[in-house]
Amino acid sequence: MEAAINRYRILAVTVGVMLLLLVFVGMPIRYIGGNATPSGIISPIHGTLYIVYLAFAFDLYRRAGWPLKQFVIMVSAGLVPFLAFFVERKIVRDARAALAADPARA
């Protein structure tokens, strides 16, 4: 399960950074500056990484045996700016606690 935690952690941070770039760089340049190129590049990258993030989040959710509410929180982390960083910390802490409590999940 530690490998699933690490995969989730890397993708959560990456998706969070890409979302911040999209919202605070790409979109202002598009709508204020009139140049759609940056958001045209960042948007598909974020979208693709978000799909991979969903797969890794589901894998961790399944391995940890959490309730559906936990997965919904994980999914929302890639959609709201800054939320990914807070959710990632909580999820990793909870996953490691679950792993420590039940080493058979490893």
C-alpha cells in the first residue's frame, strides 16, 4: 500500500500545481491578455493528469477500504484550487495510519 500512497501523493501535488497554473496564469492571460495559448497548453495537461490522478486515488481508496465519502473528498481535490495540498496531507496521514494499524494491507 505504500507504493499506492506514493503514487497518489505525487499525482495530487502535480495536479494541484497544474490547476494553480491554469487558474492563476493561463486563464488571466486568456481573458485579460487575449492570448489563449497558455491555457490551451495547460488545460489538456491538467485534464490528462487529473484522469491519472483519479485512477491512483481510486486505487488507494480501494486498498485502504475507506467509505465513499473519503473518495469524494479525494476527487474534489483536483477541482478546487489549493484544496489538493490540504487533502493530500490528510489522505496520506490517514493511509499511513491505516497501514500501521493493519500491516497485512501492505
